[in-house]
Amino acid sequence: MAAITASMVAELRAKTDAPMMECKKALTEAEGNMERAEEILRVKLGNKAGKAASRVTAEGVVAAYRDGNVGSLIEVNCETDFVTKNDSFVQLAQAAAELVAKNDPADIAALSALPYSQDGFGPTLEDVRKGLIGKIGENMSFRRFKRFSGDHQLAHYLHGSRIGVVVEFQGDETAAKDVAMHVAAMKPVSLSSADVPANLIEKERSIAQQKAAESGKPAEIVSKMVEGSVQKYLKEVSLLNQSFVKNDKQTVEAMLKGANTSVKGFTLYVVGEGIEKKVDDFAAEVAAQVAAAKQG
């Protein structure tokens, strides 16, 4: 049986907003497996347990650049929120976004090798990054980027500096900008229900099956309950089927149709999404320091 530490319980609570004891029970049942424990809480507590599941702990900014039908979105990470407000760091992120759009680098290594000077550092973007690490005293890195080009128009929206969206569209720019804002708020996982990744559907189906099985109803009823839950999930996470944030009486698809506008796709970056920040076990750290002092 895996040992369930206080830090593990705290991490699960931060991810799910579930009560502390429920988190401990879920972790015990899952034998310490964090992902399985989250699923157990979803089954027991419903959507309430998933409210904070998208919380992220890594710091940084999302920057965007657009020039006509060419644009980019980039995430640049740092260690603390304090540095995200540093002018030099913000300038570096914006410059990197522009370099992506104008040079179409193949990957982070290619981007880092591009010519760029700032704050007395250079002659490459990587040299500037290293120079600012020494100047500011905090690590920073280019995590991911996407470049956009082609026949489709572009609209982008930044919610502060932590969420960035680019929408590829044809039609009315105001409608497309509204869609970008909607994506930032509602965070759909795909354009349509047909585009939802299979692994997400299967995970939702598994959760629905576990919840339905606990109802004690006949198998045919359980089957219908599961299918109903999955269909509801598909509508909730696909952009075109979501209720439009500015008018929940219509879907995003209906709003776009009324504006004679079509969306080809969207890209959403949330700072730190998917990055797990180290959770320190403070009690263990103190105990280790005491033991070391005794030995000394």
C-alpha cells in the first residue's frame, strides 16, 4: 500500500476543490495514483470535483503577434508571478512571438537560434534568455508556440497575460473576436463534437458508467444514462455546441451563422497547462533538517 502523505492530499485538494478527507479516501483507494484519485472524486462528487482540475501552478505569460493573415501564439515560462510583470521578461516574450510569425522556426531550438538583441544581450534569442536569467536571477524558458498563415483571417484575444487565443476564420472580425473571448472563458477542447479526442470521450464514458452503475437501475437504463452523459459532455466541450457567453440563448454556431462567419479552428494556450509544479512536503523537509543537525 502506497503511503499517502499530507502533500499528496493537499495537491489533490488544490486540483479538485474536494473536501480534505474525501481527497485522502480517494488517494487511499487509488493507492496513491493521483489521476485515478481525481477520477474517483469525479464519480463520487460529480462535476464539483472537476472545477479546479484545470488550475495550473507554473508561471509565465502568453504572447501573441498578428500581421494580416500571419500570426503566432507563444508561451514563455518563469518561476514566479513577480517576474511575469518584469518589463524585460514581457519584452522577451513579445519579441519571441514576433520572431515566430516572421521566421517560421521549426521548433524551440530553431527559434532560440534566431538573431535578437535586448538589454545588452545577444546576438541570438537564446543569448538574451540566458542574459536575462543572470540579470533577473530566475530561470525562464520558451515552452511552446504555434504559427498561423494561409488564406484564413486571424483574430486573437489575450485575457491578461495568462490566457491566449487565436481563431482562424472567414467573415466578420467582430464575431471572430467574440469567439476568441468565448474560448478564453469556456475553454472548449475542440471545434465540434466530432473532433473531441477519443481518449477524453472514453474517460468521460468510464466515469459515467461508474456513476450509473451505483444507481442500481436495470442494465438498459444504465446504458441510456451513460450515453446521455457522454452526449451532454460532447456538447459542453465542443465550441460550436456551447452556449455563447454573450447570449446563452443561442449556441456559438448559431451566432456565427447569424454573422455570416465560419471558424476553421482555434488555439488556446493557458500558462502552465499540463505542467506539474513540485509540491514540497514541508514537514518532511523540517524533519530532515533536524535529523541532519543532530548528526552534525
